[in-house]
Amino acid sequence: MEKTVLMISEEELTEKMQKIVADVFVKAKREVEAQNADMLLSTHKVSEILDVDKSTLWRWAKAGYLVPIKIGTKTRYRKSDIEKLLSGRG
């Protein structure tokens, strides 16, 4: 088996490594943001965030304005839906 020798300057190596690290960081940041957007929040937490009563959340669910997810007997809301609502895109 033949060996191949690659010559690269310290500056080039440093530059390539910095680019690799930056790319990995950006990818990891996107993944964390995507996971956070998909978090499910309780009715209690959502009512605190939006500063509304739980009955308001129930009315909004009936009207289709903010639709919760039912997991067994628990009611949860997507964090991304709350963020859309707060940004005026809901």
C-alpha cells in the first residue's frame, strides 16, 4: 500500500479547521432551534406566556385560532404556534 503525503501550510490548515468548526456550529444551532420550535408547552405555561386565562385558550381552540395537541388526557401547544401568534403571523 502506497502512502500519500499532503503538504499544507499552517495558515491553510487553520483556515480549513475554522471553516469546519463554523459549519458544524451553524448546523448544530439550526438543529437546536428546530428542536426548540417543536417543544410542547402545557396549558398553564401558554396561559402565562400569552397572559390569558385557560378558558380563553379553550375558546381559541374551539375557534381554530390556536389548536392544541392532545396527548392522552393532557393538552399541549406547539411552541412554534405560540411564537407565530406572538409575532403576528398566527
